[in-house]
Amino acid sequence: MDHFTKTQKAIPLSDIPVGATGVIASLNLNGLLRRRVLDLGMVPGTFVECLRQSPSGDPTAYRVRGTTIALRRESTDQIAVYQLKMGPETSPPVPGKEG
Amino acid sequence: MDIKLFTGHKNRPHVVALAGNPNVGKSTIFNALTGLRQHTGNWPGKTVNNARGTFSYKNKSFLLVDLPGTYSLLARSVEEEIARDFICFGQPDLTIVVLAASSLERNLNLALQVLEITPRVVICVNLLDEAKKNNIYVDLEGLSKRLGVPAIGTVARTGQGLDELLEAVAARIEDPGTNQPRQVVYSQEVEEIVAFLIPQVQRLVGTAINPRWLALRLLDSDRAFIEKIVQHFNPQLCIGTSSEISFDQHLEAVI
Amino acid sequence: MNEVEPLKTLSQIYTEVNRISHSTRINLSDQIVADIYANAAQIANEVVVRNPFSASCDWDARVDSILTSRLLGYPVMILLLGLVFWITLQGANIPSEMLATVLFGLEGKMSAWLLQVGAPDWLNGVLVLGMYKTLAWVVAVMLPPMAIFFPLFTLLEDLGYLPRVAFNLDNLFKKARSCGKQALTMCMGFGCNAAGVTSCRIIDSPRERLIAVLTNNFVPCNGRFPTLLAMATIFVAGGLASSAQMIVATAVITGLVLIGIGVTFLTSWCLSRTILQGEVSALILELPPYRRPQIGAVIYRSIIDRTIFVLMRAVVVAAPAGALIWILGNVQIGQLSIIGHLAHWLNPFGQLIGLDGFILLAFILGFPANEIVLPILIMSYLAVGQMTEFQSLEELRRLLVTNGWTWLTAVNMMLFSLLHWPCATTLLTVFKETKSFKWTFMAFLLPTTIAITVCFSVAQLVRSLGLV
């Protein structure tokens, strides 16, 4: 986690670009959908990586706890995440080189 | 859903339920054990009914019930209801929980929930080959120790580990052991409320069902289910509170 | 139950729980799930070992980056569909001809034997010309494509490709206010619409589930598929050289399936805005890892399963239907056989929608199982006409042309087959799933109306343009 710095504000999961990772801050979903999303392990504090978009741009597939889950934009708009900084200036963590 | 069909017979076969997430190779295991040609699929929700098949091992006959693949037993989808109700009311002699080795964390969510309902469980960690390809290895002994139930590794499509699985199933039915399996430790706030609720719940259903689990379901505000449970174990308590919703009513309500 | 007098009733406990829930600042339901996952994560961390030295080559990501890519996602989907049809066409040809030679060769021998032992003409008619011939047709023409198509599709399914189809198509379904998983139920429909209807249970929203149930029929099932293949091969691509014939026929079938998918979207869109109004619900779709299918097991299982299934249905449905057709075709009322009367009566309407009375009658009599529509049609043409022998698609073509067929008839036959009412088994399944006569009737009415409308429009358009 040292390699990442949380951005200050939580943003919708749908704003996370392909290839980037976020940490779930909160869910603004209701009812059954909320339960289902939680049951898949998307509880606050969980890492979510944006994998790819459908050819038409929606839905989007995310990597969650070792599984791949596709969600529509309407849902991901309602999931708040902290995007992890892993931009080009800070290269991805290399095992054995941490300080 | 005749879940009570097999209880109450003297010489009935041992009933073994097969639970697991979708896409963990549950149906492959089912087919491998029973030889029944049930088509297996690689997408969620393939098993929409409880498929049944029989097999025998060491001169004992078993009835294997393939439950629909579910991520959890908490939400209220048809599949989860079928799976949960069978484990809860069908009173199988044993439940095999199939986990995919490569996504153990998500799969353990279900296993832990099953272990809250019943200690009669054998864990089957399937798809070891797929996990190996992704450089993932599972410490089965460690898993077994932590969960308090046997954990067997398998590669169902090649048949690897299935004998050990059967051995463990037979042994576990023979001697369920006395150790309480791993129970989920909840955050303090939840634990306090549960501790308060347990005695009240116990008065309602006695010891027929794990009162801790039932108390948690109360907090989960799953009313329809609580009423179903109480009706099952203590019918006179909830006359007039039943709120079964049929498909049609459900539909009318939605449209 | 022993005589324990409960100190609290259920409703009292509810009140208590409600009080507690409202007094806590956290959402207890959420906390419970989060806590279970915290436990799961802890255990997984302790028992899962990753080898940090050998980098895992992420095949799934590579395959997905092709199969679901912006550029290639849709073309690959259509190509794969076409490939499946092409293999089916190519593969079914030879076994079809071999089966036809053997089975129709036996027919003559059976007749000769029956007549030799002194059986009356009518018995020979019912048993051999009716039952056996229909059976032989179902087996020779319908079985080989089914036995090839089904395992091919099962392979795609076992491979894990179908969830990707749902992933690719979901946006269209969303626009139609239905569920992306409908794509999965449609894929099941290729095998059998009854299975497709049952699989609609994977859709959570009852409204979207009903849409999927009502439209599943627009995917041509295994029982209708060979009819489409035969039509495409002998009429649309009839005059071409055999290699080109296959390609054109494949293109026609693929196009037809795309029409079916298009009708599914349109119908879903309309249903969502009329009798099944409602907001679109969310989609949660897991994309499982690709897995190498157990090829041998799939082929063995589906060929055996399919063969037994088709043969069973053939015996149960096709044989009696064949006998019935022979009787209808040979019992004369006045100048005409019963079948002639029925076809004559249906003919004006049949012509109006670009078919004829016999075709319509075959579809009606084929209600128990779509496999027997084409055999029934052939039998009824034979029963009134004088043709006796044919063993190949070319002869089938001649028979149809003799009975006034044009390319328009073939096209409308395909369209009607694609869009018309579901078979009896499927309707029964719709009733089992919805427990409602109203929706079962809708599942009949909707495709029927669409099939008639489409065929009528095509026929009128083509005729008014003077194309036939």
C-alpha cells in the first residue's frame, strides 16, 4: 500500500480508467443490487481493478478478489472508490525492492 | 421443491448436498461421482434445479444433490433460496462445499456461511490445475485446520482427488466429530447484539438450528426466511405471519 | 415440540431487532457481509501461496482483449456463429446422404415383404409409407445437423465464451430495457427452446425474465435448424457450385439467425414499453476463466444424448404423425383426400403470406415438435402427388418446385419457421415457468403475429415489385 497514495476525494467507480485500480469507499446502491454487489465481495476497503469495457463501452469488467465481474454504468456510478495512483511517474511495485 | 422427501426413511441413503459458487466445477464433480449425464456449463446459474444422482462407496449408498451455484446464502434470489433451504431444512447428512482454488477468497465467503449453519461439511478445493497455471497454490492442511473441517484438493475433470474426497465424505458422515468448525468473528457491535439476541431466538426454535446464525439472519432483516424457519421448527408461533410470495404475485407487484 | 411457553413472540422479537437496528449507526446487514469477507480474506491470506518468481502469463486477458475488443468483438462473434453453421452444413452432408440411401433403400424391401406376406395395401401405407418414411426423413435430414451443431455449441459454452457474448451484447439489451443474461438464454435456445425458457431463471427481475421467456422462440432451435439448412441449401444457393453453395448457405443461415436476434431486440424493446413496462434493472455478470473443454466428453455426451433424444422424439411424435398424414392423404372425401381438403381450405391464407396450404398445414401438424414439419410437408405433397422415390436434397427441390415453390416460398418458409409459434413442449415449459395461462398464450400469440406479419409483408413486397 505504500506504493499508492490515495487521492483525497472518492470518485465513482465508472470514472476509473481501464487498467487503473481503486479501493471501494462506499456503495450508494439499494435493495437487492446492493446485497448482490456486497456478496461478490465488493465491500468497502476492497481493491477493484478496471479490466476492460464491452465493445460498445458498457458494461465494464472489473477484477475483484480474483474474479472478473461485469457491471453496467448505472451501477458503477453509484459505487464510490478512491483511485490508487499508479501513474507512469510511479512505476508498479517491484517485489523485494520496497523500502 | 420436495426437500423433505428423503428424511424420515429408515434405510435411506446418505444425503449429500453439493454447494459452491457458480463456475467452480460443481457439476463436473457431480457427473464424475454419479455418472449422470447432466450437462455442465461454464456460466452462472446453470443448475437451476436440484439435480439428484446416486452413487455408492464402500457398500454405502449416497444420494448426491447438486445445489444451484450461489455466491452467498444471504441474498434472496431463487437459486440462493433453493440452496439455503436445502442445507437448512433438507438436513443433508453432509454438505460438500466446492471452492475454486484460484479465487479462494470469494469462495470462502460461501463456505463460512455454510459452516455457520452446519458443521457437517467437507471442503473440496477444485480446479487446482487452473490455479497452478496462475501460480496459485493452496495449503490444504492449513485450510482444513483453520476451518475445522476436512479440506480435499481435486481436479475434477481428470478425476484427481475424487477418491480422497469420497473417503473424507464417508468418514465425516460416520464420525462428524465434536469440534465446532470455524465461526465467523464479527465486529464488536454485531457480536454484542447477537449475544443479546441468542437467548430470545433459542426460545423460538430450540436447538434445531444454530441460534447464532438465526440471530444474524434477524439482523439481516430477512423476515420471510425467519418466518419460514420458525414455521418449520415451531409452527404454532407464527400463524398468520406467513408472507410467502408466489411468482405471479411477485410479478404483478413488479409490473 | 415440548411445552415451552415462549416468553417472546416473533413480532416482539422483530420490534426489538428494529429498535436495535435503528439505534446503531452502522448498517448491520452490510457489516455482516463485510465481516464475513474479512474472515475469508484473512484465511485466504494465510493458506494461499503465490509463486512470486514465475510470472503468470495471463491468457484470459489476451483472449478477452480479442473476443471483447471494440474492433473485433462483434465481427468475431458473427464469424464464430458462421463457422459453427458452416461446419454443421459441411459435416451433415455426407452422413445425411448415407442415412438416406440406407433408410430409403430399406423402405422398398419392407413394402415388398409386407405385400408378400399378404398384408393389405392400407397397412403397408400406414406402416411403411406413413410411419416409416416420416421416421426415415427425420433421421436422415434432421439428425446429422443436430448431432454436429449441438456439440459444437456445447464446446463454445464449456470454453466460457457465452458469458462474453452476454458481455458484448448487454448494451443492446439495456437499450431494450432487458437483461444482458438474455443472451445466455438465447444461446440455450439454439439447443432447445424449452431449455432456453427454463434457463431464463438466471434473470432476476421478473419483468426481464418474462421478456426473455416470450422472445426465446426467435432463436431457431435444433429442431428447426435443419429445415432452415435444407431450404438455404436447395433454394437460395441451389444453382451454385457445391463449394460456393456451402458458403452462400452459411451466409443465409447466419443472416437468418441475425434477423432472429434483431427481432428479439425489437420485440424486447416493444414489450418493455407496452405490456411489460418498467425500468431496466442492474446487471451483474461474472466472466469466468476460459477453460479447455473436455472435448471427447462433450462430443460423446452430446452426440449420444442428441441421438437418443431425437430418435425418441422421432418415434414418439414423427411416427404417429406420419401414420396420421398417410391416412389423411389417402382417405377420400368426394374428389379429394382429407389432407387435400385441409390444404385447400388453408391455401388462400397460405398464399397471402407467401406460403401455401400444405406448408401451413405442416406447421400446424408439426406443433408437437418442429423436427417433423419438413417431413410432414414432404409426406403431404407425396400423398396427393404421384412422386414416389427421392433420396437427396436435389430430388426434394424437384418435388417442391413441382408443387409450385419459388424462391419466395423458400424464403418465407424459413422466416415462418424462424418466427412462428413455439412447439408444444416449449409452451408447456412457459406455463411451468410462469404458472400463467395469460403469458403462455402471449408466448404463442406474439411469435405467431410477428411471423404472419413479416411473411405477409415480404410476400406482398416481392410480388408488387414483380420479383417472382
